Amino acid sequence: MSVTKYESQLREPLVNGDKTYGQVTQDIVNTIEAKPTRLWYIGFYVSVALLMFGVYSVYREVTYGIGQWNVNRTIGWGWDITNFVWWVGIGHAGTLISAILLLFRQGWRTGVNRAAEAMTIFAVMCAGQFPIFHMGRVWMAFFTLPYPNTRGPLWPNFNSPLLWDVFAISTYFTVSLLFWYSGLLPDLATVRDRAKTKLRKHLYGVASFGWSGSTKHWQRHESLSLVLAGLSTPLVLSVHTIVSFDFATSVVPGWHTTIFPPYFVAGAIFSGFAMVQTLMLILRKVMNLQDYITLGHIEAMNKVIVLTGSIVGCAYLTELFMAWYSQVPFEQDIFFKYRIAGPYGWSYWLMMTCNVISPQLFWFRKLRRNVLFTFIMSIVVNIGMWFERFVIIVSSLYRDYLPSSWSIYYRPTIWEVGFYLGTFGLFFTCFFLFSKYFPVIAIAEIKYVLKTTGESYKNDMSTLENKEVDEFVHEMHDHHEEGAVKVVHH
Amino acid sequence: MALKKFVVGCFEDEKVLFPAVSKVRKAGYKFHDIYTPFPVHGLDKAMGLRDTSIHTAGFLFGMIGTTTAVTFMTWVFTKDWPVNIGGKPNFALPAWIPITFEMTVLCAAVGMVLTFCYICQLAPFVKRHHFHPRATDDLFVMVIECGEKTNEEELKSFLANAGAQDVQTQVAEEGWWIGRYDQEQELYKEPNIA
């Protein structure tokens, strides 16, 4: 028993079924080696079609300018920045699962971390499009970078939250990518060594960087993952904090609040986990991975959803309270006249229903473990979180300090919507390719927890416990007597 | 290419592997390496490998990031192009915290990954000799280097007694070279296990 570490029998197994190491490899690599199903092709082509529509929408915006969108002088951010914040928020769950849950030693992360990290990378890719194309003259996007230029050199303003965003998002993308890919190396080597065709052997051979599984390499790899997790934990919190600074450091009523950083981070985790649920529920069904992404995993994520949903709800109520308590007329007008009532009141109440009220159903264990209900809720939460950003941006902007700049009711154009649909296309195209060409579950990490948390090993452990209980008690008894003798001697 | 002779033994279970490792060490044989499909905790200690200090590299790279960010922004805003922003101080340290933090994390992460690839000698198109195709699947592959005085047959039976299966001798290149896996390694065949 020296090798296997003790794991409580009260926790349910993380891997169902009587699996050996070989079967784990077989089950997961099978998704790469088998021909994709018809469903995969349909999904992939629909995604590519959406992506094409998005590309055309962006082409119109680049050619004819921001006027292709219905954003106007007061509602300058509209759908575009709403989508940006929404995608960045979704991009938070992957790193949360892989980094923070690694530091907290949550074993269940092993089943979902690979796909969640991939989701993070794709979501951040989508998010980045929006501020870049919102610049209008997108070919000058590189002006945000501090490089020695012929204009002085004129530097970007390092005191500006919008520039902080540039640094935060690009750092987040780079670090997530490195974390994800360094974790992939051993699994790509597994695929390489099982390759039955020359092309696959060559490509995975290149991609796996010549990984051999040497003990020294594993030792360094473990250390690398741990430090990257330690770096990513404050990073993931900082990114949405900085995104919230875009709003919080302004003087716009409804934005200028100190609660924004924690409130945005909780909201990001909330929406991110909802998206992970959506993808995992499809993935486990289509790829036949129910043994690895179990109901236990789904329940654990639903618990995170109900927790963060409640934090977000608490933040909404705090905002209302502070608006009243501050006695600032502008704040009070924004919240009580133009947000919960007024022409955009419907979006506020939609947000409240989706984000605060409906997730409370997850207090029931039966519902937390119901696959269909979880799937519906995951989509409801993401709709709610999109409307949260819409409410924050539009309802604060359409009634400015100056009534002369108050705007009429804002509706997006088809190209504004098309850009958003296009990022869905990009996201799902990437995700479909990922699910076909990469191991969607971290093979090595599953093998690592298999002997302690796999179903059959847990059963072995419990019989062992029962058998040796008398012996165990005797040992304890002896130790106590020794201790007692020592006390007497002192 | 410096070719060397190795004796290779495969283990199916960690419970057999660990006692075998200490037996091999006691007998005085020299490990080339043990290849495992996943990180086996405690194996590095059992083999007598020293701890890695890759995290120190991460710290140093992080410090480089911090100092670069702070000195650069200070130089830009106080020396190169001071801008009067509402009479606020040019040296606006609190406002630089976000960028300083991001640069620290970025440099530490990128630097550490590059260090990892360098010290492990991992890169695209790198080719190594793999002693067993199932080392990345479900076998723990122990490789022992044969010196001039090593009795090969004795070592083989020693490993077999310690619980190793499929014990064999291989002559192979120790390091890595630029190569292609599809040209230099056999394709996978379904194993004949019951």
C-alpha cells in the first residue's frame, strides 16, 4: 500500500468502470483515430458557414467604417464591447479549472481541464476581435504597442485602462496557450506512438517535440505546471479586473463603482462554467466519454455555478443599494429610472431572471445531476450573462449627463449581429477541430488519478479497509500505550 | 552518433516498479532512465534524482519582467515624453501596477516554458530513440546502461527476477537528433493481449 495514496470512500469515483491504463489511452485516443461522425461534420460545416458570414460582416465594417453598425455618439460601445466582455468572461473558466483547482487539489478537474483550457483559448481569440475591429481603422491596431516609432517616438498612455486591457488580454492568451500546450506534449506523444498512418506519425511526432516520458522530464514538467498554475491564478483574476477597470475608472454613472472588479470576476467564472457545461455535455455524449466526464463532474461544476451566481446576484443588489445610499441623483436616476425601468427595463429583468433566480434551482441535488436540465440552464446562464454586459453598457450610456446627447432606442444592424455570429463560427470551428485532432481529455492526468479514484480501485480499497480494521485498531492502541509510557517518564 | 548498449525491462504496475528500483540501486547498476506514461510521484526520489530548480528560472524571468516594465514606463513618462495629464504626477506608479503585473507574469511564463524546452531538449522535429512504444501508453520502461564491466545476462535475469517483463538488450543513440518519426519508427500494430 506504499504507492497508492488513501482517498476517502465518501467521494465518488472520478473514472467510472473497471479501467486499466491501456483502456484509458484507447478510450481517449479513439476520438482522434476514429472517423468523425455525421453529427461532427454537420456541426463543423454550420460553424464554418457562420464564420464566413462573420468574415463578410467584418469586411463590410472595415471597408465602409463603423457606420455599418448602429452604435452612435452616446452608445459608442453597443453590441461590440458587450460581446468582448462576454467572450472574455467565458474565457475565464478554463484557467480557473486548470490553475486554481490544481492549487486547491481538486481531483475532478482532470476530466474537464483539457477541453476547458481549449475553450479558454478560443474564447479569448473571439474576444480579441471586438476591440480590435472597434478601432475602425483596424490596420492601425499596432499603434497600441509601445514600439519606437517615427512619430516622436510617441508612446501609448500607460495610465489608460484601455491599454491595460491590451496587455492583460495578450498576456492571458499567451500564458493560457503555453499552459495548455505544455500539458498537451505527453498526450500528443501518446497519440504519436499509437499512430497507424505515416502522416499521423509525422505530424504528431513534430507536435510532441520528441517527448519520451523520461522521469526527469516528468519531474520538471510537474514543477512547470505547478508554477504556471501559480502564475495563472492571479492572472485570471487580474484579467477580468482590468476589463472591469475599463468601466470602473470612468465617471459614467452605473460604471463608476468599486464593486466592479470582484463582481466581474465572479460573473466571468459563472458564465465560463456555464459554457464549459454546454460543451462538456455535448462532448461526453458525442465522443462517448461518460466514464471520464461523470455526473460527479457535472454536479461539481453546477455547485460552482450556483455559488458564483449568488455572488453576482449579491453584487446586483449591492449596486442598487449603493445608488440609493449614496444619494447621488445621477446614480439614482440610472439605476431606478433607466435600468430597472425605462425602455431597457426588459433586459434588466431578463438578466435578473437568468443569472440570479434560475441558478438557485441548483440547490436541489436531483437537478444538479440532471443532464438535460443542466444543459438548458447552461444556455440560460450564458444568455443572462450576455444581457448583464448589455445592461451595463447600454443602460448607462443612453442617458448621459447632458440630455441633449440622450440617444434614441438602440438596435444593432445585421452586420453588428453578423460579427457576433461570426465569432460563434470561429469558436466552434476551432472547437470541432480540437475535438477531432487533440486528446480532449488529459490522458496522463487521468492515469495519474486512476489508481486512487477509479471505480474499481476504490472498491478494492474499501474491502481492504474492512479486512484490516482490527489490525489498524491494535496498532493505534499500541501507539497510545507507548505515548502514555512516555508521559509517565516525563 | 555515440551508440550505447542498454538493458530494457518493462513493468506494468507501480507496486512492482518501486521495489525493483530500490533493488537495482542497491545492486549498483546505473539507471539510464525510467520512461513512464504519466508522472509517478516519488519515482524521482527513488531513483536518486535531485530536485528540479526550474521554478528559480521562473522567478528570475519574472523579476526581469517587473524591472523592464517599471523602468520603461518611468523612462517614457518622466524622461522621454512627459505629458501633463491634469497636473497629475508623471511618475504614476499606482496606475502602472496592472501593466507591471502582466509583464511579470508574461516574462515568467514564457521564460519558464522556454527554459523547460531547453533543459529537456524538446523541440519540433527532435527525434529520440524510444525503448518501448508502450512507454507513453501503459508500461513503465526501466532502462539500465551497460558499462564495460556489466554482465549483460546477469543484469537481464536480475531485472526479470525483480518483476520486469519483456527484458531485452538494445543498442541505441543516447541523445536526440533532427529526424522524422514516420521514417525512423515503426507504425503501431494492435497488441495481442487477451
